[in-house]
Amino acid sequence: MKLFKKPLITDKEVSEFCKNCNDFDYITIDTEFVREKTFFAKLCLIQIATRDEAIIIDAIKVKNLQPLSELLLNEEIVKVFHAPRQDLEIFYNLFKTLPVNIFDTQLASSLLGLDEQLSYEKLVFNFCKISINKNFQKLDWSLRPLNEKQINYALNDVQYLSIIYPMIIEKLKLNNRLDWVYEETNKLLNLKLYQNDPKESWKKIKFNDKKFYSLQ
């Protein structure tokens, strides 16, 4: 896979890269975000890879993400994620719509007999026999500038996924379970899963009266 000499691409390069993605039947996607102090996650990075190259969109600096929205809605391209629930929520809040034609490698792995909640780290080791560094998983991705180790970490989340996806597809076909994955993955595209109103969130909190004590 060819990596950009400068994988953090500009507004202009976002449009060019998304256009080039139309030449492929699948892309791999991941995001980095923070949500410690906010109801909605703050999107920081968007990583995307094709079979040929991997890039990072700095969502804090890049202003025009419309080309990405159009790419996510392209029905001819499979969008490959690993455990995409939070990624999908981010894209819904960003674009008020969800990507189409998605594929979840975590779900697919479970249908191949691997762990039901298989981590990306274990996925990579299982299929590529490579141990990847996940030390930056809890990093505050809103801080700038990003260093080389952070950039490489973010790229790893999509470049290995681009290699693994065809391997998973082959195994699913051999086991006649490919349709199962798409059937289950489509359940993640229910808009009601992502229509969260902060003003209504308190209603989901349950109090146990027997354990509530006054401080007075």
C-alpha cells in the first residue's frame, strides 16, 4: 500500500482523494474522537484507506467534508469498519444521514467463530500475525500538533483493515455466511439508534429510591 508522504491531507486533497475512491469496490474507515466532556463526540480525525493508499483527514482543520459525505453515500462502494457503532453515530451527527453499504469486520469475525467482541488489535494479529500498538487509544485526539507516532497509529487502523477485508470475505464465502453479515450489519443503519436528544437523555437515567439519601 502506498502511503502519502503527507498523510494529513488538505481541503483540496480531500476532494481529490474521495474522487479517486470511486475506482475501488471498497474502502476502510475509522475515526478518532473525544467525548469526555460533551454529550456528542467531538470528531478529530477521519482515516480512510483503499487498497493503494491511506490518508487522514484532520476534522478539526479541514472545513469542507462534503466530498466525504458523497463518498459515504455511494452505493457501489463497500465501507468497511471494525465495530462501527460510534463511527456511525459521529457520521450521523455530522451529515444527518448514515453511510450506505457498510461492512463490520468485528461482526464478521464473530460469524467465523472468533470472539464476539474481537478487538482490532486481535483482528490484525489473527489475520496478519502482526502486533500493533494500541497505546494511543485513550489519547486526547483534539490536541495539536500530531506527532509521527500518532499519525502512524491512526493509519494502522485502516491500512491493515484494507488487507484483512478480502481475507474475511473469502472465509465467509467458504462458510456460506456472507449474507448473514450483511443482514446483521444492516441493523446498524437504523436511524433511531443515533437520534439522541441531550434534553431527553435524563429520562434514561434510573434512580433506586431505596439507595437515594439526602445530604441534609
